[in-house]
Amino acid sequence: MDERPFIPLTSDRWNILMFYNYADLRTDQDLHGLMGQYEDIVLIAWSMGVWAGQRLFQPFKKNLRVALAINGTPCPIDDQFGIAEAVVRGTLDNLNEKQRLKFYYRMCRDRLLYSRFLENQPLRSVEDQRCELGALLKNACHCQGEESIYDCALVSEHDLVMPTQNQLNYWPEKRVRRVDGSHFLFYGYGSWDEIVDGLY
């Protein structure tokens, strides 16, 4: 993704910092300095971003008011806890414009949601996305065995990308909130504020 699919979500109470493209987790942001500037920090991570959030923010766990994983796990490419490795390899080998649109539809699982998503679809090239997926396949295959930084996991009942059951295999039941929806569920919310308010 990039920031475009999330443009419809606004916030009256929070400053929003968004990370995407996990081909390289190095960032120009001074996370140490940034964490010191805010009293309340909420991490919302989605899909492969749950893995990236674990890597980037694990050192700052004590600075987070709450961390929410949405339709993802810290083991995103895993036959039991994420997307099966063979599926990711197949996607990488066959990724083109037509297949990308099919993926977006699977992500949305609903024609109206898909239509709205396409109005805000990422402006990344297929080649750029292919490079990122290749890097993820190399770097995000295995659980590191460390404790998750996430306090809560939102798991969609009809996730056709990150299989619902695999997410449930990973997360302790007490951390899971199951919701009706697909892999991309953000347009079911009016704002980031609504998502954060739902955590309390």
C-alpha cells in the first residue's frame, strides 16, 4: 500500500504518522526523538504492517498507550500463523496489473468496498510492489519467538488474504476481537478516532 487508501480516514484528536513499503525497515524518522514528543501514542498496524510494527516499535513498547494489530500477525508468512509461503511465492511469481486487481478484490471481498478502494488505490508500480513482496518473503518468514508488543488483535471473520484461522492460531484468545468484514476493513470506520475509541 501507500497512504492513499487511508485518505478517507481523518482524525480530530491524533497526529497520524504512516509507514508503508516494508522492503527496507530503515526510516528517516527519528523514532527515539518522536516518542519523547508525545504523551499518548497508539500503534495501529495492519496486515504485513503488524510484522513491521513489531520490528520498528518493539524497543518503544513502554511508550505505547496501546498497540492494535488488524488482520495480521508478527509471523505474516507462515503456514500456521500467517499467509502460506507457497501462496506468497505464487503471488510474487505471477504479479502483474491484472493479478494486482484480483488481489485488491480478494482484499475487499465486496463490490462496493472494492469500488471505493479503487478510488483511493495506491499509486505504486507493480514492480515496486513486487520488490517489496520479495523482500518480505526473504525477511518475514519466521516468528522470532519474542513477546508480541500488541495488546489487542482485530480479526475479520472473512479474511481471504491473511486467513482468519491462522490469525486465531497466533493470538491468545483474550487479545482477540472478532469483527465482520474482510482483510481491508477500514472503510467500516468513519475516522481513526473511532478505531482508537473502540480499543477502550
